[in-house]
Amino acid sequence: MPGPRPCLFPGRDSTLMSTATVAPVSVWEAAHQVDADRPRSRQKQLGASDTVCQRRAAYILAGTPPTDEADKRTAILGTYIHEGLLTAARTRYGWQVERTVADELIRGHIDVVQFDEATARRLPERHRPRVHATASERQGVVVEDLKTKSTFVWDRVIKYGATAAELRQLYTYARLLRTHGFEDVKGQRHLARLGPIPVQTLRFRFVNRDNGTEHTQEFRYDERAAEQARWWVEQVHDVEDPDEAPRDFDGPGLDGTCDHCRFRTRCWPPTDPPGAAPQSILVRNDADRAAALADYERGQQLESRGGRIRKLARAKLDAAPPGIYGEHQLTWTGGNAKREPDVDAMIRLFHDAGLPVPTTPDTAAMTTQLKTAGIPVPERTGRARTPRTIQVSPAPAQ
Ligand code: SF4
């Protein structure tokens, strides 16, 4: 006697399925509310972490109401990790964390300030660090920024380090410390009494928020880079109409920063005709069209040249063993047999369970059969559209 049929869909209880279920309340609602109540969320002054895009910074400074909801879940998770790690560093190592700096144009909260021996000795003993993160005295005072990153961008972080906006933020902190010292506010008056702090080293501490891997990037304070960061902030303060401020990113669909920006609809208003790429608003006349065509052509040439260089290099490296060569590390991944669904075994399972095996018409085989028989293949206009393909070629001689 055959045994009972295996159940292919355990848990599908018809009694349960017919009962309407109400999804439990999401914990994110509470998390967003708590986040909105944070002092940083209510701050109206320009913050060092706002030095990402000039247009966005100008909107913030002008008090422009946001036009879009931003999904803050990733940022909130980053804040939780941030708080946990910095609290641990403060309580166990005695590091100075989350300290405020400000002047008339900008304010910010420095994640970590590592004092050198000489500066630490100027503090009451209980405020001195118990564990130093600074490898040598030559590094002097170190200003540190902790950034959490996903695995998705981790390779880019290791390869290229901090972004221009992140560098600007860290230089803004360091410059404020060098010119003004710590802000004279409750909780850090003992630090404010130190006066301007001669920061010599900047450090990024990147933490992978998926697996905890830590990576640091360190460099000497550079006065020119600090002045450029300051100039950026001054430019934003000089903006009279935020809608005229330069955009530092290429817009929704091309830059993730814009996709998640709270001002993206204000910055990239609806297009004419509706549905065109947001960037089409940047082209107003034939001169703009000519410039965009020239850019397209230049981009195509760079792309094709870059592709040739990469393909040749890849072919040359095909037999190279993994290792560190000069400034780069070579590793190989893949090359393993791929796993794929075993369709025959699935059909057997469905047969055994008495379930119908789904069938999909094989359009390619049917088309071939009709053509072979000399019968025209019936067609109808579908909803899908063929992709619009741009063709750019030299203008014919007039
Ligand atoms: S949408 Fe992009 S370019 Fe515009 S303000 Fe936001 S980040 Fe800047």
C-alpha cells in the first residue's frame, strides 16, 4: 500500500487561510518617532553632516519644507550601531565621544577625539583616556569619524576610502576644533577650557553593519583641504535663492543620494512631457541639446577606451595567482559548478503528490513550428514598448 502523500505546502491550513489576519504593528513606526525627536533631527542650523550637496544644504539653511519622505531605516540602524560602539569606547576606553563644535556658520558632533599625552595632561585625571587608539605621539590629536557601511558598498570603501562629502565633514570638524576648540556647553565645559586644539591627524573608522568588519583610513590634517571645506560652507551661506544653488549630484535614477533626498521633487520638478527622465529639465534650448550630445559622444569614447584597457588587462592576468602586486591585491572568486533546480525531480515530486505540473506554452517552439508549416505567426500590439535608443552621429556637412 502506498504511504500517505507528502504535503508539499506545509502550514497551508485551509482554516487558517480563510481567516483574515491583521499584520502586527511595525516597530519602525516607533523608531521613526524617536528619531524625529532627536536634537539632531530638530536642529535648524547647518550641520557638518549636511555638507553633502550644496543645493540640499541651501534648502536646509533657508528652512525649505521637505517635499519627499525619506526611508530612514538604514540611517536609524546606523545610529543604533554608532551609539552602541561609541558608548562602549567612552565607558571602557575613556575616549572623548560625541563632542560638539560650532561657530557662526555651522555646528557638528565629532564622533571621537583622541588626545595626545600633552593635551590629555591638561585635563582633570578622570577625563583622560584609559586606552589610547593613537599608535604614536607623532600623530598628535586625532579626530575620528565612525561610519557604518553595508556589505554592498564595502569593496568601494576599501578601495577608494571616504567620499568627498565625508572628507568635507571631517575637515569641517577638525578645522572648528583648531579655530574654536570645543563648544562651551553643558557636559563639556572642561574641554572648552582647553581652547583651540591643534588637530594633526584625521581618521575614518568604517564598520561593516552586516558583519562588523572594521577598517580605518588615516591621514595628516591638510590646511588647504580644510579651507576648501570651509569655502564650501561659505558658498552655501551666500546663496540667495536655494533653487539656484548648484546640484552636487546627477539626480534621481542616477545618484542614490538624490533617490533618498527629502527635497528631490523640489529640486527636480515634473518634466514636460511627464514621464521623461528628471534630468531632461536641464535642457532648455538647442545649445543645451548640442552640449548634451557632445557629452554623450565624449562619454561613449571614454567608455569604449576604458573597456578595451580593462579587457586586455583581464586577459593578461588570466593565469596570475592571487597575491598583492604593487598597490593592488588580486583575488579570484567563482569558477565553481552552479547549482540549479532539478526539474525532473520536481516533476516526480508533483506527480507523487497528485498535483498538476504547471505548463507554460513554449512560444519559441510554437513560432518555429508555424513558420516551418508556412503559417504566418499571429501578432498583436502588446503593452510593452520597445526601448528608445539614442543614435548620435556627426552632423552632415551643410
Ligand atoms: S535631489 Fe540630489 S541634487 Fe537635489 S538637493 Fe537632493 S541631493 Fe542635492
